[in-house]
Amino acid sequence: MPSSNEQISMKSAAFIAIKSLAYISQSPEEISKFMALTGIEGSDIIRLKENLKFLGGVLDFLTSDESLLLAFCSSENISPEGVEAARIQLLGSQ
């Protein structure tokens, strides 16, 4: 995976975000936190899963919790820098 200073394609960034959404969804505690923080419901997730800004928000949530980020990275063999590069690609350099 590229470092956060490298470019990543939008397709790759979206793929990482979708994998992270699936990972978060496996934990009732984490998906509840995500929905409470964002104010969305389960049906919204299904509808928004192809929205690039939403996917960037998923990565924002993931990167805001280091232990969650590291667990995801370990399970998916993705570097934290790769996740950050994907987040930047989806949201811009906010």
C-alpha cells in the first residue's frame, strides 16, 4: 500500500473504505458508535455505500481510533499510511 504522501487511485481508496465499513459493521459496538456519531441509520449505510464522501467519513471514523485502525490494518494487511492515503483521496486534504 502507498504511504500517505503517495497517490492512490479513487477505486483503490473506495475499496479500502468499503473493507473498513465491513470491518466496522462486524462489531456491534463500533457500528453503533459510528451511527451515533454520524446520525445515520442502517438503511442509510446501504444507500450511501457508494458515496465517496461517505466512504471518506468511514475512514475518518476509523482513523480517529488508533486501536480500531491498527486492528483493521492487521486484519486486512493494509498499512495505516495506506488507509490515510485512501482517506485523503476520498475527502481531499481537509
